[in-house]
Amino acid sequence: MFEVIILGLITGIVISVPVGPANLELIKKGLTKGYKDAFKLGIGTALSDSILSLLVYVGIVPLILKISLIHTILYLSGGIVLLILGIFSMYQTFTLEDPLSIPEGRSEWAHKYNNMNPILLGFTVNITNPMVIGFWVMFIANSLSSGLLGESFPQLFLFSFFVFIGSSIWFGTLTTIVCWGKKYIGKSAFIVISTICNLVMIICGLYFIIKVAGYL
């Protein structure tokens, strides 16, 4: 059991550390809204990782991925989510007088985006990312075949729970770093950081959509 706990913690951290849409959205949220909303977004992301590991572990995700329509919907929905978030956030970055402030009285879409539950936002961004799903499918398959994980239900839930804990540790650390460094970041620095984050999300979104079209 101890080995499963350690494996869950390490895996939760490893899946969360690489720079991806969830981390980029957390950075933007931490710079504009502060620690509480950024950490909630991280919790939503960690929760999606835990659920994905559980679903892959019991074989549900690999089963539905064999259906070509589901595979297409997954890439298309993931691409659209990232593309919309990236473009909309880029628009706000360059149209607000103070991009570090929380915009008020703007469009209905701006209001909905800035007031969306951060836990739901983090969960949605991460669980619709085909790269994250692909990681879990490959990791769980390799772990089961190599004997790192058993097939008992106690191990299953224990592993998924500590994946959540490991992911939460990373996102809590990243949130602390971002919010601590916020006081040293001015308008110009924020625009550069936000632009890079948004461009990465837009590129990832376009990649997923183009992949659906069969060009990649």
C-alpha cells in the first residue's frame, strides 16, 4: 500500500508540472484575481486528474477511445475550449487599460468568463485535454503490465486519491510562487507573460482542431 501512495503522489506531481493549458490558466488567474481563485482552479485540475486516473484504471476511458466518433469529439471539444479561452484572454489583455485588474461592466461573455467558478474552469480545461488523457492511458497501462499497480479496488481508490493530493501540492506551490511574484510584475511584464500563455493555448487548440481535420 505504501508503494501505491508514493506512486500516486509522484504521478500527481509529474502530470501537473509540465507547462500546459491548466498551468497557464492558473498563472493568469493568480495574476488577475489572486491566490484564492488560482488555487481553486488548481484544485479543479487536480480533481480531473484523479478522476481520469480512476476511469482509465477501471478501463472505461480506453474502451470509449476505441470509438472513432468519441475520439473525434474529444479532440474537437478540447481544441475549441483552448482556442476560445486563448483568444478571449488575449483580447482582454490588449483591450483593458489595466490588464492586472478585474474587468467590470464589459460584455456578457467577459462577465461570464471572469466570474466562472475556478474549480469548474480548471476541471474543464484539463479533462478536455487529449494530451492529459493520452498520458493516463499510457501510464496506467504500463504500470499495470509492469506490476507497479495491482488490480484491487483499495489500490485503485488509494492511487487516485493520492494523485489528487500530489497534483494539489504542485498547484498550491505554483499558486504561491505566482501570487508572491505578482507584486514585482508590472503592466508590461504581465502583457508579455499573458501573451505567451495565450499563444500556447491557441496553438494547442488549433493543433487539436487540425488533427480532427486529418491534416496531422
